[in-house]
Amino acid sequence: MKERIYTLLTLTCILFVSLIGRSCARTGTPPSGGPKDTIPPVLISITPGEGTTEFPRTGGKVQLLFNEYTIVKNQNDIILSPPTKKKPTTKIKGKNIIVALQDTLQEERTYTLDFGQTLVDNNEGNIAPKLVYAFSTGSVVDSMYFTGSVFDSKTLKPVSKALVAVYSDLSDSACFLTTPDAATKTDDWGFFVIRNIKPEPYRVYAYSDNDGNYKYDPNADDVAFCDSVFVPVEVVRDSIFELGGFLMKDTLKCLSRNSMVSLKMFRELQSVQYLQNSGRRTEKSGFLKFSAANVQINSLEFFGIDSNQVILQYNRTRDSIDFWINSKYRLSDSLLIKVDYMKTDSTGVLSPAVENLSLAVMEEKSDNNAPKQETTKKEKDTVFVLSSKVTAETIESEGIELFSEWPLIEIIRDSIRFVETNPKGKKSDKSYSLVQDSIEVTKYRFIPSDALIKGYDYEVTFPKGTMTNLYRLPNSETSVKFQVPQDEKLSTLILDLSSVPCRIIIEMTDESDKVVRTLTAVEDTQLSIPYVKAGKYKIRITRDLNGNGYADTGNLLEKRQPEMVAFYQTSPGQSVLEIPESVEITQEINVESLFR
């Protein structure tokens, strides 16, 4: 009887297990591995200890022990300061990370190993808390520090991963020729801490260091610099907020850090000046290209040609010249030009130099694969086409842009017709101004003199022969029709500018930083920006001290910072201006206060 009961119980258990197994197989759901690990690795110990003195100058190693398996994401992100030619190497041994220093260290010198955000756990990639390990090859660990931020000089956006370097050598050539006394890299917010340095004067630079040699290369790197020497006065302590670790996604905490130094990064223009290239595009046109901006021309002589017949056009940065010869006679096959200009000599100083050029017309490359097309030579040889560009939203402030392939030598302004037509069909002539561009001699701007009216039609007509170009060809008849926008949802932004210290450039940008409107002011004034679509905008203001219409870059050796740029802030730390539909908004801007 007992045997029967035992057998029955055994069969029942087998059947139960079988049913459970089939049920599990049918679910299709894998076994749960538990909640995701979000805890970063914890440093248990560091050997030798933090603040070690008499650290070995050769063959030195630092061992980090974590509570879990930890890896190094990118060995190059570990920064030894002061830097050495050979970078530290790392090796994983269980839960230990061993850092080996490859070069001989300097005597009586404090060093730091900054691990940035490169230490992460092996499973989920959780970033270990910020770790900067300080040690000394002498008997004392230097303890001063300072903080700062690096921004792009034009956009004012933070620059991440820029190398910040300090030099006790205060000479101008130090950052070109030697490695820094201390260095670090900026985080995602452009913020940096230089720590464990001496309380002495330093030159402070930031550069992109694209080749990773800890030296500034003006041909490859962007750069920023402090106007004067900086002496750190703060001592490293565990309680210093800025020396702690920060999650880059924690915006409030990252922005609340105090920067003692603010650096604006820019790209230098080439400073070595010489005549780089020259050529003759057509019989009557050519160019001179120089290696550096703001070339100084003492004299420019075209042999056999009266100076009144020469039309010159510098580009915006004044490193090249386009020229045209206004002559109705055929020019020589070789155009002789004498250029007297300031050239950089072998000592690096600008000195007068004379170059004699003989320019022949450049041969055009033929494309044998291009399909042959019939051309209306008669039309092409008797008129030229005047191109135009008009934007309804900016027609009142910026007018119509007009372009000609060649310079114009004559304009019969009385021939131009500007007609307004009201909704009832009544036409009336309106006044205007036609202004040549200050930079491009082949570009003009047609600007209505009076306010334009919604619902009215406008047409500008340039009859044939109104203009004559360099080749004595008249324009073909051109008409431009336009209306001002009638969308009732559009808004108007009025900028009430006060304390305008100099000529300024005002740029209105959208959320993608695209410039949608550009205006200028030279004194306190009120500027109206009509026909603005609802959205988020920023107002960027540039101090245009030399009046050339754009933000000039800086120069390191001349200790010249880039022209100052600032964003209007609607409230502290908030530069976004949100414009709703169908409103007129006035913003009062004290320009001088923006640049303090």
C-alpha cells in the first residue's frame, strides 16, 4: 500500500513539473535580470596616497582600487599636468587600474593626474566621480588653484575639450615653443579648473591643440588668452564647490560654478604678409591675393593706363584686391603692374617691398565632355543682365539688391521708374535711393524712400540702356515686382537702444543661430524690425570699432582681443526672446551695460 502511494506521489510531481515547464516555455519572456545598475564605481583606495611627496621621478605608478570592475574609456582623456612628451598608460588588473608614468618627471615639481570622465564601470558605463590625484617629486605639494570658462568669441557658446595652459614663462613666445607649467581641458560647459600650482604670476591661454603636442600652432589652432598675467590666490580644499564632480546634464549646478577667468576663443588671421598670388581673368580684369589681412598698399601702378581708369575692390578682410580697367581700347597682352606694399621681412617686421608683375590673360580650361549648345551671340554681345534679390520682410530696411557681372560705368537715374499701385488700380511714382555697396563695386541697393503700405503693389523698372557696364554694354530691361507681407500674424520688434558707445552691429538670430535680420547703429536710437514670425530669437550685438561691418578676430602677439560680442538678456542668464503672433514688442537695451 505504501509503495503504491509513493509511486502515485512521484508520478504527480513529475506531471506537475512537466506542466510548469511547458507553461514557462510558452510565455516567450526571458528571465528578469533585475533593475539596471545606475550606481557609479566607488574608489576604495589609491596607492600611493593623495598628496604624496618624494614621488619617484622615473618608473612611477599609481594604483586605483574600485569596488567593482572599472575600465578606462579613453586613455588620451587622462591629463598629466605639467604634461610630458610621453602620455601615461593604463592597465586593468581585476578591480584595479594601474597608471604608469612613461617619462622622467621634473625635480621638486607638483603634478596632477586628472581622470576627467573616462573612468566607468564595466557593465553599464556609469561614470566614476571626478578624480584629480595630486603628488610631488619634492617635499611640498603646491596648493593654489583658479577656475575659468572658455567661449567662442562670435557665438559665445562654451568651447568643450579646449586645452587650457598656464606658463610661468611670461614671454610672448612661450605658448609657441614650450609646454605649459600646468594644463587641463574644458568640460562640456567650457569650464575648467587649474589646480595645485604655485602662487606666482602666469600667462593663461586656451587653444584647440589639434595635434596634441601642448603647443599653440597659429596655422591649425583656435586660441584665447588673458589680457594680463594672473596670480592664483585660492587654496585647494575639499569644501570648494567648483572642485567637486558634476554631471554634465545637471545644468543648474554646472552653471552655478564661479569662473575667475573668462576667455574668448578665436582663429587668428595669418600675420606673415607677402604677395601670394596674382592673375588676369579677362583682358580688363584681374586680382592680387596677399597672405594676410589688412595689407598696406603704398602705391599700385598700372603701366600705360591712367589711374582714373582703374577700378579697385578690396575684399572684406582686405587680403585681396580685384581690379578692372575702364578702357574702351584693347589692352596689351601683358599687363605690367608695379606693387609697392608692406611685406614681412626675414626678421618678422613689415618693411616696404616692390614687386613688378606681368600678367597675361588666364587661359580658360575647356570641357570636352560638355554638350555643345547653340548660343544667341547677338543678344549676348549687345546687352547684359542685371540680377536682383528682394525679400518682402526686409524690403523696407534693406531694399532690393542689384548685381552686375562687371562694374557699371554709367547709370541714368532719371530712367528708373518706381511705381506704387493701390487696390483700386491707381498708380503713382515714388521716390527712392540707389546706393553702391561699400565693399562690392558690382553690387547696388535700391531702397524706397517712403514707408510701404500693405495691400499695395510695387514695381521697379530699369529700362534698357539705364546702365552701362565696363564693356560699354547696356542692361536689358529689368523689372522687379513686390509687396510687403500682409499676414496679420506677423509681429513687430522695436529695439530702443541707449548708451550706444560706438558703431554697433545688431543681428537677430533664430533658434538655429541663423541670422534673420541685420541692422546697425552709431548712436542712441530706436530701430523697428517688422514682419517677424512668431518664435524664439536672440539679439546679438557686436562692437564694430573700425566700422568694417563685421566682428574682427584677435591677434595673440599684438595682444588684441577679438571685437566684443554680447547677447541681450531678457533676464539674468536668459538670452532667448520669445515673440508671439500679432504683437508689437519694445525691448529697451542699454548697450554699454551689455559689455561690462
